Amino acid sequence: MLTKICLLFATVAFVCAPIAVRAQESGALLDLLVKKKIITDQEAEELRGELVKDFAATPAGKLKMSTPITELEIYGDARVRYEIRNGNSGPPSTLVTNNDDAQQRNRARYRIRLGLRGTLVDDWFFGLRLETSTSPRSTNVTFGDDSGPFGKTSDGAFIGQAYVGYKGIRDLTLTAGRMPNPFITSSMVWDGDINPEGLAQQYKHTFNLSFGGGTSASSAQVESYSKDGKSGVAAAAAISEPTRMSVDVFANFGQFVYDDVSTENPLGVQPSGVPNTDSYLLGWQVGAKFNFTKDIYFRIAPTVYNYTGNGDSFNKFYQGDPDVLVIDPVTGLAVKTPRNQTAINSLLVCELPAEFGFKIGELPVRVFSDFAVNLDATDRARAAGHPDQDDERYAYQLGIAFGQLKAKHDWQIQAFYQHAEQYSLDPNLVDSDIFDSRLNMEGFAIQAGYAITDAVTFNLTYAYGEQINKTLGTGGIGDIGVNPLREYQLFQVDLNYKF
């Protein structure tokens, strides 16, 4: 009888609630009834299915969901930005355009991202996100960059994320498709706008630890606490509470399709130097987050990235040097020969991101770092024609952040220094803003933000970088058409909206 009464109350609460609340709260309510052992798992699943069917058939429902969907969330953000990029091939550098030695790009830009994610019955989930721009490393659209005044050539919506996954195995999440980056990393190695395509496996388990250090409460202490209106039992427990902490152990693995050859077995003779194997990026990460208290933590996440195959777009040896002029023997004219900026030969990158967080009073503080080394840099330098530069294999970042943007009137400021040598990283993945998607660059960045409301934030970014090794180019392809990029400056003003 008690079970039937609980089921009746659950049904009445679900039907009487607003439609949006019904879909969101029914699962939590049923889980609570199961946890309290009022109903069984089987009864909860049967009721869940009936409630979902009733919701889909409700005439008052403006949004109807199919039966397998148990939760659905619509989310997104919009941003307007004004930025200045300035790069030159020699000093001095200035944010005033100099046609002799500098190139400058002033742009007003916007981006929109609109997503849909949900959970399905039997521990399945999915996600879909539309976003502006076709660039893998940017969701920005530049005002006035297409044909005619106020044209719409570049103002399209494209699929930025499309994935499905499964969480039915304890502590394990399996994902397939075009997904959010599953790795803990930094902008030095991965641009935040990149959503890799392929498979990912993520494991996370929390270990709760208890140490000594607690003390027993004397009868006098308990009596003193009781006089202050506190429970003597609670006082004794508080005094004798041992030291506790938790450790989140995680492992993230990814198998991403980097470049898919159009034809694996072409007709006729295979063109010289063009492989017939697809290219994959494989990632292996194992780490831990030590939660010493609710405000103090330390996280470290050692990672290895390796590549298989070269695909058809990344099959030549990486050079990263400036383009050269070659005299055409027929016409006698100088012809520019481009150097390869995107090849992925000889990359075996080990990364070590770390972060230490704590509070000064109520102010959150983070000290973060990242270190990477390409173990195959010797072969990469030799293939690029610079065997004497095989020590250009390291990249590192070190910074500090104060504050956190979570609610109205919150503020945040962070600064970091970054150094990325020519043969250290994959030039196709590094951040497209800081140092203009380039390698062989070092410098600093300062970013500040303020939450005008819970949903609207204002941000400023300034970055300055210089070429590290003057005998090499600045490998990578960015928005400033200068190589080598001797000096670079970036200034951005953002207004962000979340919904």
C-alpha cells in the first residue's frame, strides 16, 4: 500500500508541475524513491517510461520529446569582439600600421554557438552544437569580409559538435563522434575551439581518504558548547573529526581521425610521395586531482600524443621556414615556393599540465603550468633541413589567475608566459589567438574579465610575442601573413552572452 501511495504522489506531482519542470525533475524524484527503498528499480523504470509517454502526449506541451529521451537541455552563447593583430618581420613593432615592416589587421567579429544535449534511457547520451565559421580553430565571423555591403557569404551555421555516448559502466564514459576535447590540457597545445572527431574513453573514480589528527572532546568542552546552544554530541563529533581528503583518479584516451585519404586504394599507379593510409591522432592521459580541502587542490595530468599515418594532406616533411623565391628557368621570373607549415611527420609529444588552486580569504587563486617535449624532434629537424637545430623541442607555459566568473559582479584576471619552440608541438592544434597559430614564439598574455550580470561578461586580452630562434621561421599558418613573425601583438575586447 505504501508503494502505491508513493507512486500516486509522484504521479500527481509530475502532472501538476510545469511541463519544463516535469521533464527535469521526474528522474531525480524517482531516484530518491529508489534510494529510500520505497520503490524498486524495476518500478521506477516502469513509471519513468509511463511518465515520459504521458509528457509527450500532453496537449499543453509546446515541446514534445520522443520516449527514449529522459532529459534535454538547450544552451548556447553569443559574443561580439573587436580585435587588433599586428605582426612584423623586424623591430620596432607598434600598433600603428607600418607598410614597410608590419602587417596589421583590425576586425570586428562575432560568434554564435547553440547546443542541444540530452540523456536517453539505459545510460546513453548525445550532444549537438551548431556554431559559426568553418575554421577548426575559430568560431568567429568577421564583419564585412564577404561580397558586397552586408553580404552573408560567411555568415553560416555549421556543425561544431555531434556525438553520442554511453555511461552504463561504472566510472567510465564512452563517446563517439565530433566531441568536446576529452583531455585536460592548455591553450599552448590545443586551441579551445577544436572539437576532435573519433572515439574517446574517459575513466574517473574518487577515493575518499581519512587520516588521524582528531581529538576527543572532554566533558567540560561538551558542556561549554552546550551552553552556547550547540548539541553536545555535535560538538564532540566536530572536535574529534579526523583529517579528510579525496583523490580523483582519471584516465582519458582518444583515437581521432586526423586526415582521411579520399581513396585508400586508387586506380593505376600511386603518385610518388602520396600515402594511401589515413592519419590518426592518438592520445593517452592518466592523472589525478588531490582535493586537500574544499578550497585547496592540486591536479596533474601526464599525456602522450602520437600519430599514425600521414594522410593525403599532411604527407610532406614539415619545414616551417619562410617561403623562398626560385628563378623559373623558362620565364626567368622569380617564383615564390611555399614551405610546408602543417606536416605532422616526427611528432611524439609528451605533455604535463598541472594546476594548484586555493583561496585567499574568499578569493579563488589558481597557479597553472604546462610543459611539453617532442621526443622525435631530432628527426623532425633533420627532415626540415635543419639537423643542427634538433634541440628546438620544448614548450612550456606558466601562469596565475585570481578570481572566477560565476555570478554577477564576479571578476577574474590571469597572466601567463609561454615559450613554444619550432619542433615542439603540432602547429595545427595550437591556439589561434595567442601568437597567431605560430611556433618558435615566446611571450606573455594578460586576460581580465568582469561579470556584468549572471549571463553577460566583459573581457579584455593583450598578448605580446617574439621569435625565439632567429635562424628559423615561425612555423604555422595564422591571420598575419608574415613569416618569420619577428614580433606580434594582439588586443581583444569581448562582450559575451550565455543562455
